[in-house]
Amino acid sequence: MNKTRFLLNICLLSLLSVLTGCANGRGHSLPYDAWFLGFGAPSYMEVWIETADVTDIQGRVFRQAMSGTAAIQTPPDNRGNPRGWPKRPGIGAGKLVLGADLPRVIYVNWQSLVEPQTYEAYIEIPEEARQLMLKPERSYCNLDGKWITDYRDFLTIGLAPGGIAKVWVRGQCTAPIEVTRVVGRVDPRGPWQGESPQYDELSEESKAYVEKFGVPYGSW
């Protein structure tokens, strides 16, 4: 094989490696294919996420990584408790962020429907959180009664009235760890980035709770 043919083959193999990595969503150094971005809200404190954009540690931006309704509980007869956060928050409603490396900043623009108010926040993910997302951990899964090697590849953000955003990382079977909390600012454009003055309507259960008990500011 002459030198030209050898160099050509090396180039082709490198290109194939890049394309395979993209096809598998593995354009990164993670030990798993993708991580999950999820959102939740305290009971009755309904949230509509207009956009959640991710910037990874390579500087790439993944717009609309998530949008829509945050996970929430709205039990009837005011039987829920929106004060504070649960000790073990769920993964939230969200999506896999395919092709991304570890998160550096997450921009969230959301409607807090009980106020109503529109907020935005730039959430800087600490380096300690990224290290947790890379660290394998031997964990016991109650669902199937097995020990597994688990990664904290779920990043969950809780959104609450007043522009509060709290972040946890967790795995399928590992306990969540709180990694940061920020207070966003009011978006002066209002809902729908100023394209409409109308907020989404509250459910009847949330409306009944807020009318009777109000919004528990300061508990998040």
C-alpha cells in the first residue's frame, strides 16, 4: 500500500468514526448515549415551559431541548401540599438531550400560571454536578430487585413561583443530589415572548387551592 492510499484510508476511517458517533448521539465523552432533562413543579403551582435551551461544555447550543408542561400533582379537595420540595423528587417531564456533552448552562423561559408571571433564568451547572454525572455508582433497584452500575444521567429542574429554579442530578436507581438553586428574573416581554398577552389557564384543582390558601412564597 503506497503512502497516498494509506493516508486516504486513515481519513476515511476518521470520517466514519465521526459519522457513527453522530448517528449514535455520541458526539461527546459521556459513558452513556444521552442524558435526560426533566422539569417539575410543586403541587398546584402549574408551569408552562416556553423553552429550555442547553449549552454544553463544548459550547454547542441545543435549542428547545424541552418545552411544554412540567410534571405536577393536582389532587382534588386540596389534598396536596405545595410547600417545599420532596426529599426524592422524580425525574420530571422532559426529553433526552441527544448528541450533547455535559451541560454548562441551561436557559429556561417559563410561565408561572398561578401568579401569573413569565420568568427566565440562566442556570449555570457547577463542575461538581458534571463530575457526579460521570461517576458510576453501584446501586440497588427496587423495581427489579437487582444491583446495577448506575450513572446520574437525569438532570431535573424544579420551577416554582417567584422565579425559583432548583436543580438535582440523579440516576435510574441512585438518590437525587441537589446541585444548585437560582432565582430568575421577570421576562418583560410577558407570555409567549410578547406575541400574546394571554397565559394558559389553571386547572380547576389548582385554581381552587390558590383561591383558598394562596401561593406559599418563601418555601422553595
